Amino acid sequence: MASSSAAVVTRFAPSPTGFLHLGGARTALFNWLYARHHGGKALLRIEDTDHKRSTQDAIDAILSGLDWLGLDYDAPPVFQSARAERHAEVARQLLDAGHAYRCYATPEELEAMREAQRAAKQPLRYDGRWRDRDPAEAPADAPFTVRLRTPADGETVIEDQVQGRVTVQNAEIDDYILLRADGTPTYMLAVVVDDHDMGVTHIIRGDDHLNNAFRQLPIIRAMDAIEGSWPDPVYAHIPLIHGTDGAKLSKRHGAVGVEAYRDELGVLPEALFNYLLRLGWGHGDREELTRDEAIALFDLAGVGKSPSRFDLKKLQHLNGHYIREADDQRLSALVAERLGDSADLALLEQAMPVLKPRARDLNELAEGAAFLFRQLPFPLDEKAAALLDQDARARLAAIHTRFAAQNDWTIDALEASLKEMAEELGLGLGKLAQPLRAALTGTTSSPGIFDVLILLGKEESLARIGAQAA
Ligand code: GLU
């Protein structure tokens, strides 16, 4: 499966232990954009080896979140759990070539070792007690783990595309476990083998994995020494997302799952796509980019080194922009889903041009559209009720009489008529328009009052005005 071509191959490798969170979605986005920018391949791997914590719900949420964001993949997802045999095979190769060894230390011995290290205030790490021991000394039929023989001295240098040059002393990396006593592979081994077999050339992931890179590289280099064509991948460790208070993004900061932005917060996928893109990546002062522009411009050099701060207000502002840009038919369908059975798609579509400039998300859009589908008698909200005092209701009665005789039910004619009436009564236009809005919509905020009259039509408008007139 290894690719020998120079083409770029990236992968997104989520652990399905929770929903697709914003940080994961951004990692997925950067990998996808990098692959698309270079005309390479974007791959997906579900790291479901932790059977206790991985769930089908989480897998489904990840797949649907990626799909909703428009991130498509060039091959079906690889499930890590299905590849345990292959991982073990690589461990055996490492063992046979002397790059790994069997460790017979019991859990009790290892705990005693750590206890002693704690007491001596030393770092807790495996002390290499079976590294150079003659395997003949092994107790018969005793369980063993397979540990990597990591380089004892020298240093490992990574030219990280985001972090820059990072150097770690090899002595700091202990001989960690590749295969557990029950023969199952560890995460560290599985990641390396899968990346190799999938032909991954560029590993773009959260910088909480930077330390792992120094543990994963020795496996890669040992395998390269054994069979060749295990090149070092290019690494790019991107800073995590923080909240506006500077702490790592968590539930405390509000919703962290992509599906909550879609379902609860009414965010459009192109808005989240653009927001996540700009969160930690920049190209001059460009704020709004189309998908194609993002593909054309994305590079790792534009990824910042310091954590970016998630700002819900900015996302909502951007979402408002994309709502204004979005197609009316599409928005109507999305709003109808939120309004339920009462919604009439044709009417929503007709209303959309006057509704969408007022909304920052689909909830606000649905709220703004709700008046269209109210059935008489409907209650007034508090402000509207307060506005409709005796005088205002008398004015509504006069408006009702006048509008009943109005044959030309157009914005211009209705506007001229209401203005004329205001002049005759010596009142400001607002004194008529405000009660009118309250009666027609049950609220004090809506699109322009003449738009409302047109959308509701003459019959329904008169019925609603009549219901509040006195
Ligand atoms: N499965 C890991 C995670 O979800 C990512 C591993 C990797 O990217 O190497 O954090």
C-alpha cells in the first residue's frame, strides 16, 4: 500500500470517544485543504482501538460532521481496530531485527520501579531492565510485552512546519511498549504502521501530539533500516484552540461539538468552514474566503504558532454574512425544518429576502419567520401587548376601515395610504406603524411593515388588524 510517488497524502485520525469537536474539525479542515491544495489525497482513519471508550454514535457524529462541512475523502475510512494483526506483524519484524525486545517485568516490579523514581524525584520512565538482558534468563511461559529499543544517546530533530525546529535528547525517550502482554498493539505502534501503510506524507495534527512524534519516529527509522521505504513524514503540529479567556477550549466555553453548531446554534457549514479556517490560519487580512479560494491559498506557512481564541460572536457575525449570501430556496428549507409542519415553503421563499438581512443564525431566521404562520387568535408578546393601549386599538380600527377599501395591495400604494392617514390625523407614521406591527406579527420587531402586509396578503392582514382593533 505504501506510496512511492511524491504526491501529498494527508490523514485525519480522530478517536471516536466523543463527538467531532471544533479542534478536531479544524485539524480535519487543514489536512483536507493541504491535500486539495497540492492535488494530493485526503484520507480518514478512525482510531477506534480503545474499545471501552469508542462508540458507534461518536463514529456516526464524526462522519456526519465532516460530511456537513463538505470535507470529502479519497478512500473509505480505515478502521484502526481492524488492523491489529498488521500492527503485531511489524512488532515481530522489529523484534526479529533486534530493534525491539521482550520485557518480562511484572506490573508489580514496574510499580516498584516507579515508586523508587518518585521517591528519588526522578522522571518516571521504564529503566531498560530487559533491554540488554539475555532472553535465556526469561522465566518460562511468563507473559511479556514487546518494547522498542530506542536510541540511547544523541538527539532527534524535527523540522516542524508550524513549530519550527524542535530537538529532543534521545535519552529522554524510554523504551516504550509496542505490544502489550495480551498481544494487542499500543496506540503508538498502530499510528505509525497505519500512516505508513496509507502512504501518509504529511501529518498535520494538534500540538498535543508533538511529544508523540519523538516516540513515533524511532519506529519509522527502525523499519526503514529493516525494509526501506519508510520515509520520515513531514510534521505540522498546530496549536490548540482556546476560549476567549485563554484557557483550552472546553464545555465551560459553550458548545464544543460541531453538531451543536449545526443543530442548536443554526450555523451554516460554509460559515463554520470559513471561521475554523481563519482560526489559526491567515492570508493577509482576508476574512471571507470561498472554498475554492481557501484551497488555492492554504499553506502551512500561514498557520500561527500561538493558540487561537474561539470567539462565538465572530462566528455569529460571519454566519450572518453567509446567511445573507445564501440561496433563498436553501434557507427556506432549513428554516422550515426548524418551524415544523406549519411552515409553507413558497411563502418562506417569498419572505426570505426581507428576513435574512435581520438574522445571524437559522434560529433567528426561524424566529423572524414565525409570524408568517401564526393562526388567529394568537397571543401578543409583552412589548406588543403594552403597545396596544386603548388609543392604539382605536387607530387600528381606523386603519382597518381604510385598508378594507384599499384595492391596490402593493407596497407603494399601502405606504402612500398610511402616510396620508398619518397626515390627516396629525400623527407621526410610527403611531400607526407600531400598533400595526404588533397586530400583524404579535411582536414589536419584524421586517418593514409594508413587506409584512404584502407577505400576509389583504385578507389575513385585515383579519389580524381586526382582531386587535377596538
Ligand atoms: N487519534 C488521535 C486523536 O484523536 C490523533 C492521532 C494522530 O493524529 O496522530 O487525538
